[in-house]
Amino acid sequence: MTVTIRPAERSDLPLLVQWNAAMAWETEQKALDLAVLERGVKAVFDEPRRGFYLVADHDGVPAGCLLVTYEWSDWRAGDFWWIQSVYVVAEARRAGVFRSLYAHVEQRARDVGAVGLRLYVETENERAQRTYAGLGMDRCHYFMYETEFAASS
């Protein structure tokens, strides 16, 4: 079984929307507005400063994805790369798909001089937490706070 990583293309848009919606439901039981989600995914392709998607193909079939976005760190004078919107189809889980995506992102980030990788995970998602720790990521000491604004049309 082979996992290959490639930059997402606009033709992957339906899959990326579908997988983002599935991930939101599986992790938070949150039903996303698909029209808003599609606009959000398209915006990454329209404005590369927002980040980029990667797709993992497992034996030639799309099996997972993630989004990388950037956070400037004035303390370190460089970008942290945030791993977001991770999804692996059920039949390809535990087959090295996320591990391959992560290794690709890590190497790419190192190659361009990023200062580190970050991601957030649901507090109850212990399986994902074990996966991230197994890849060498450390749990940091920050809590995350937010204020959400109503979506604009």
C-alpha cells in the first residue's frame, strides 16, 4: 500500500468540502453550511497567502487531506504553520495516511524556514492526541479562547 502526497487542485474542491463537513460532524457534531464551507475552501485557492491544502492518495485513491495556514510570530521572526482541517477517510485510517501528510508538511516547513508546526485538537479526542504525541509533537501550555462573529453572506 502506497501513500503519496500532492498539492490539492481545484478539481479536489468537492472532496475537500465533503471531508471538511465530515470532519466537523465527526469531531464536534457540527453541521456546517456547505455553501459557506465551499466559499472558504475556494478562498484558499484564490489567495495563496491564506495557506494551502494537501491531499493524500492511498493506492492512487484520494484518502485524506489537511490545510496549512500561517501565523506570524514576532517573537521568533518567522511563521508557524498551523495544520488544520485534517481528515482521513474511514477505510484508510491507521494506514499511515496522516503520518505521511504530517511528514510532508514538516519537511516542507523546514525547507522554507518556518519556525514550527502547530495544531489544535478537541480535548476529548485522545486518539488524535496520542497520534500527535507519537509524531513528536508536544502539548503546549496555552489554552485557546475565541469570539465568533456571525458569518457574512
